[in-house]
Amino acid sequence: MRLILLGPPGAGKGTQAKKLMDRHAIQQLSTGDMLRAAVRDETPVGLRAKDIMIRGDLVPDDVVVAIVEDRIQHDDCSNGFILDGFPRTVAQAEALEDMLHRHGLDLDAVVELRVDEAALAERVEKRAAESGGAARPDDTADALRYRLKVYRDQTAPLIDHYRKTGKLRTVDGMQEIDAVSDEIQRILDEARSERATS
Ligand code: ADP
């Protein structure tokens, strides 16, 4: 099972990815988490990404594409993976298609979590408040506003991109966490049965 979770910051991608990971024994690949680890460890990628991430801008496509391509080849991804926060640009989506093709892999579904923008600020504020003083430097009101702009400009076009491939499924991300995951589960079951009959 290989899928993409698509949606603005605070949509609940990470929460849903973790549930899917437990349920299906597939790996969550969060480029945000991977980049934050690189920043913490002060790797060359981390040093390059740090200020870009604090601003809420996107790290260059070639950097994240290389990280993902390396990661999907690890043994823990052999059962599948959930891409959370990647792709974030059309160029990344094209690079992903190319790498999956080269590795003989296919996507089962692209799940868009649709949420009201007004709710996002509240969710991100809550995440910062619950972090026990270890809030992400980009979880401030200003950075969130900017991240939303970046999302609208660079990532939202992916919704149309994946609609054209017929793989896009949209879920109402304003529901309770469990209702969202039940709906994602239904989508995955459907994708699996379509696959079995095709
Ligand atoms: P969000 O809560 O906005 O979904 P993430 O944890 O996914 O946050 O990402 C945090 C930051 O990491 C982004 O604002 C961006 O700077 C960087 N980042 C994560 N994934 C990507 C990507 N696929 N392409 C470019 N930059 C990325």
C-alpha cells in the first residue's frame, strides 16, 4: 500500500499517517520530520534547510527528492509507505512518478484532507501550546500564514494534477480524527479492490 496524504499545514496528515502506519504496518515518510532531524543533527542537508524551514519556505526540490528516493529503498518500506508532506510541488510530483517507475512501484491513492483555513490557525496554535515549550519554530501565527500562502501557490496545484490521474480522493478533514481515518480506510479498501479487479 503506497499513498500520498495531501493537505495544508495542520490538516491532520501526521495524525492520520501514524494511524495508518499502525494499522497497515507501512512506513510514514514525513519529509518535515526527516528535515527536522537533519536540522537537529546539523547534517549538510540540515544546515541548508534550517533557515528556509523557519521562514516557512520550501526546501529545494532536489534535496527532498533525494531524501525520499533514498528512504523508499529501505527494508522498512517494502510493505508500503505513506508520504506525508511530499510531494509539495508539481516538480516533486513528477520526480516521484519517475522514481516510482524506476523502482517498479505504483501509487494506490492520493488522499486530500480538506479543511477550513480558519480552523488551521487554531490547530497549529494548539500544537504549539501542547509541545511543552518545544514548539516548532515555524508554528507561529506569522509563519503559518506564510506556509499557507506557500501551500496555496505551490502545493494546491497538485490537487488538480492528481485529479487528472484519477487517483485523487477527497476527505473532509474537519471531522473527528476517527471519522477521518475510517473514511481513509474505506478509500484504501476501494483502491485495493479496484486493483484486484484490474
Ligand atoms: P506542515 O505542518 O506545514 O505540513 P511539515 O512538517 O510537513 O509541515 O514541513 C515543515 C517544513 O519543512 C516546510 O515548511 C518546508 O520548509 C519543509 N518541507 C517539508 N517537506 C517538504 C517538501 N516536500 N518540499 C520542500 N520543503 C519541505
